[in-house]
Amino acid sequence: MSKFVGFFFALVVLQLSLAQDPENEEDTRIVNGQQARSGQFPWMVGVHGLGDNGQWEFWRCGGALISRNLVLTAEHCVDAKPRAYRITLGSTLAGDRQDGDGKTIRFADLIIKHGDALILRLSQSVSFNSKIQPVRLPGPNDYVGSDVDVTVSGWGGTGNGLSEKLLYTTLGTITNAKCSEWYGTLKNDVLCYVNQHSTTCGGDSGSPVVRYTNAGAVHVGIHNAGVCKVGSPSLATRTASHVDWINSEIRRHSS
């Protein structure tokens, strides 16, 4: 069993076990994300894997465009050769569906890992426009504390399967000490966030977690995990903990 399949299976089992509890049924069924407008998250990309049957999966993970030819996502999202992945950009629709703005598709040709972060290099660079833009990265000392609003976008589960349309939700960060009450001891590069009315779910892995500042959106986390239960925290890898490596790869692979 691949690392990704094992991880996703564990989340599904946990989600189902919660759903079987009548007291949890409504919370695990409702995610309450808002539908994104076209161009609202121009850095958002979809990562699709090639299945064992030779067909492209409807969905694998989210990711963020960080340069003309690099995508930042979660390490557990990718477990095969680069050409087994394709990237969709510039659309709010998942899979092969098109919207009025069209959709750009690129294949990966290189995988670069760094702890819980992973970069996919695209086989061809993309041209920037109003629907395709790189996300701003934080500085290495831009630590996000507690009680900060962050926004996660993705095509993950809604309780009725994966979403065909890009959704987003805003959550508040909490301390790792508080978060450890759900997950046990956490590494220092973990960012936790929660909302009592909406949450992330399976399929949102790799999606960008952004904080809005006066300068615009800043990528502060790579979404990693959650239990699809409203009121329970979700986890991300802090971007600032890896940003020196990320910037070095951008310089190395600039085109």
C-alpha cells in the first residue's frame, strides 16, 4: 500500500468512525465551505495522480503555485515517479471539467522533498494572468501565533464526496499546546487551526493555508491533516520553517 493511500485510508476510517456516533453525525457531515470566485485564489492548483488502471484520478491533493514552474504541496501527496502527476491551474473546477476561463494543464517532471514539504517542477512554465499567479511566501522569521485568521482553499470532501468546485473557509489558529490535546505531541513546524462552523477534510491535503495582510495573501502553511469534524483542529506544515529551502529551489529552477 502506498504511503498516500495508507494515509488517506486512515483519515477515511477515522471519519467513518465519527459518523457512526449519533452525537457526531451532523458535525462530520457538514463542512460549510464557501464557493470561491473565479480568480480569487490564483495560486491554487490541483494535483492529479495516474491510477493503477492508467486513468487520471479525479482528484489527489491541492497545491500552491510558487513560481512559473514550481508547485508546493504536502510530502505525503506524492509517492511515484514525476510523470505520474499532472497539475491543473487557473480554474475553480476540479478534474477535467472546464469553466469559462479555461484550464491550464502541466505535467510534473521532477519531485523535490524536504521534510513534510514537497515541490513539483512543471514540465513547462506557465504564463501569469489574472487567474494564474504565484503566492507570496513568508520570511523565515514570520511566525504565525495563535488567534490569527487563516484561509484554506481546496476541493476536498464535503460530507458528500469530493467537491467539484473550489471551496474555502477561514479558521483561527491555536497554540500547539492546545492542539496536542487532540493529536498528542506535535513538531515545532506544525500550525493548527480550527473553526466551530466549518472545517477541512480528506482531499484538502497539500492545499495552501494563507494569511491576509496589508500586502496581500501570504502562504503560511501546507495543509496536512484533519478529521473532517467541525470543531476539531486541522494541521499544516509551517511554510516559514521551510522557506529558505523553498526560495533556494525557486532560484535553482527559475526559468
